[in-house]
Amino acid sequence: MKILQLHSAYTSSKISGENSTVDTLSEIFSRFATSSLYKLSTDKLHNNLPAKMTATKKYLLLDRHLIDISSSFDFVILHNPIPLISAETLRSISKSSHVIRIWHNYRNSCISGNHFRNGHQCFDCMTRISGRFTGVFHKCYRESAVQSSIVSFAESRLRNLYHEKKIWHIGVSEFMCTHIRSLGIENSHIRHIPNSVTNMSFSESPRGDDVLMMGRIEPEKGFLQVIEAWNSIPMHVKGGRTLHIVGEGSMLDTVKLSSRKKDINLHGILTAAQISDLGAYCGTGIACSLWDEPFGKIAAEYQAMGLKTLVTPRGGLIEIAKKSPGGSVTRDINVESITNSLIEVLNNNLISRRQIFDSYESNYSVDSVTDKWKQFFEEILYG
């Protein structure tokens, strides 16, 4: 069995859950097949004009080089298609290989890919008469009207291909499977295979009971709401606990100003080993996003460390929390709801780290997800 992954990697200077997911899948596929990765960096879209033109042609015109490379593979896995591949190229590839589109985001219905703009969820491109021209007007892709228009056109062409018989669709959560069906794609060609996260050095004997929040520090991730909620919790309820914040992003300076208290520790970027060590001092992980997370990898990473998990009712976060005995979902995304739920979680000492870790192993470990992918490929090849 031969598998080729195609991925337009997000800007190299930024944290990307999708980039790390592609790397993990390379490890998974290599366990039972010959696996290769063909990757193009979206950094090229920021380079000089000739580089931009070269990248633009890739997702507007036929790429015979990529077609030739793909022809010897049984399966071609398509992650982020822009600016790597055009509809014409994908149509040609699907004639010789099974094409599998993994849906990590909402680029097909939203130019920015996350249905989030100006601090709130946005579905204008789906609900307004002007359609995706709304996203072009708002410069939703890299704050450029030109690039937004090209992305909109390229995705509309790709969308016309998704009903082909040899193209399959993977939702990384049941929530994403529902989204894919809403685009008119037949359920028989949709499967749910979650992302996997590596074991974050699980420690059954904790060294503390602090609270951890990780991720890109961006408006849609809810960091400011969580800090405000934390600051409103009475000291006797906190019981000497510290809120640890790990990450970086466009709102880092704002978060720094909001977290100038002794019981809030802003760490910046940490290595996996450092995160695992910090996790041993924590008992709860928070993923309070304001947008519909396609999966919610951070929540699964908390569970890999054996932490209780508090999430907002947004997208794939809900099912990750509900599959864990230590998972909780807030009633809403406002500060009051987050505060009340966090107090409940802090007071719940009935769930052991081992119970939470065992749930992670069953649902999101590399071994578990490997079995799901292997079964899916065999289903296509052998029926």
C-alpha cells in the first residue's frame, strides 16, 4: 500500500495544529504502508511577485508534475489544498488514485477557514446574497482582497469535484462530518477519523492541582474570557492554584496586560517535554474557544496528560470532552458561564488521572487512530 499526503503548510513562523497533525499522520501511515509527503509552504504567497505568480498558478492551472508523482500511489491524502493544488489537477489525480480529503477547517465555506471575524462567529459568506464576495470585500484571507478572491475562486472549483466517486471525505470530528454533509456530499463517502495526539508523558502521581490553558493566543481562542473568569473566582475556591498560560499569538501583549497577577503565569512557547512537566503540576486543562473548533486538539492533549478538561460548546470540543470521564462543557461562551463551570471542575476530585488517560488511549492515541485508518484503507481496497 502506497500513500501520498499533499499539504500546503501554514506560515512557518506560526503555530499550526494542522501542520503537526500532518506530521503525526506521516508516522501513522508509515506503520503499515509506504508513506510520502509532498508539501508546499504558504509562505510563498508572501514572497515577491514571481513567487506569488508561481504559487497562484498551482491552484488555478493543471500541474502535470504533481499528477505524475501521484500516479504511482494507491491513496492521495489532501489536507490544506491552497495554494498546492487546482481542481483540474485533483480531477486528473482521482482517475488513477483514491483521493481522500481530510477536513481540518471550513475553507470551503469560509475564506478565512474558521467562520470567525471581528470577535464573533461569522457566516456571512453562507447566508448573504453576495455569498463569498463578502469575504473578498472583508479581505478575509491574509488581509488581501486579491488573495481572498483567488482563494474563493479556487475553492469553488474544488467544491464541484467533491461528489466524484473516487474522492472520500474524512471529518476529524462528528461535528465536521455534519458540516461536510451540509455541503451536499453523500454520507456513503464520509467517514469520521479523529486526529491523534502523542502521549504527553502521562504522570499518574500529580505534583500539583493548577490550571492549564494552551494554544494560539488569538481572539477566537477565548484567552481573555478565561482570564476574566479566573480573576472572578474567590481566592478560597482557587485554593492556592495558579493559572498557567502557554502559547503565543497576535493577542499576546493584551493577555500580558490582563494577567498581571500572582496566580497567573504566562509561559510563552514551551517544548513538548516542558509542557509534560508542567502538566504534572496541573489538574485541569481549559479549551474555551469562541469558534466551532473542527477538532480541538488541545483538549485531547490535556487528556493525554490525565487532566480534567473544561471546554466551551463549540464544534469538536464537545465530543472530546464528553468522551472523557473528566470532561465538562460550559453552558455558554460568556465569562459567567465559564466561571461557574470552572468552579465546578475545581471542586470535582472524584475522577482519577488514570481514568482520563485510559479514555484518551481508547480514542485519540496514535495506536487507536492507526487502527481506524488501517481499517478505512482496507475497506476501500478490499470492500
